[in-house]
Amino acid sequence: MGSWSISIHGHGIHDNGLAEDADSLLRKFVAELRGLGHVVHGAHFTAGASQDLTTEETVKPFSADVPAEPQAAPVLPEPAPGPLPEGVPVAEPASADPAS
């Protein structure tokens, strides 16, 4: 028995709220380790570009194993004119008077 560290680097789906997402699987694994009596001091999930700065090679910023595909920003529909539907809460504007 002693200290241990696990590091996994991969590429796949994450942050979709699905059981098969990498972050969901990590949460399950951490819970399983704790359930078996292990003390987990921390578990971190990082998504996005990374660079290995421990090598002498020139690293291109934001390089990845798979080329990124361009994605268009979503186009949101224009809101319907008129008042909000009944029951939708509306925040009151902040008062300029600090005493109120």
C-alpha cells in the first residue's frame, strides 16, 4: 500500500451528459476507487488544446491528433415581439439610489 498517481490522455466525447462521456467515466471511476477504500486526493478533467513543454521539439500551439473541423456559430431565432408569456419571472432594474 502506498501513494499512486494515474494519468490518462485521450480523444473522444465529453461534456454531453452521457454515461459514455470521458468526464462521466472519470467520475464513476473515482467513486469506485473511493468505494473500495482508496483515498483520492484529486481528480481533474481538462478538455481542449494542450502543449507538452517538456520536449525540445517545437510544438505548434493548439495542435491535436485530429485536425479541427470549422464550426459555424449557432444562429438563434429572433425573439417573438410582445410581452413575455405569463409566469416568466422578470428581474426588476437595479435602483440608482444606494439607500433603497
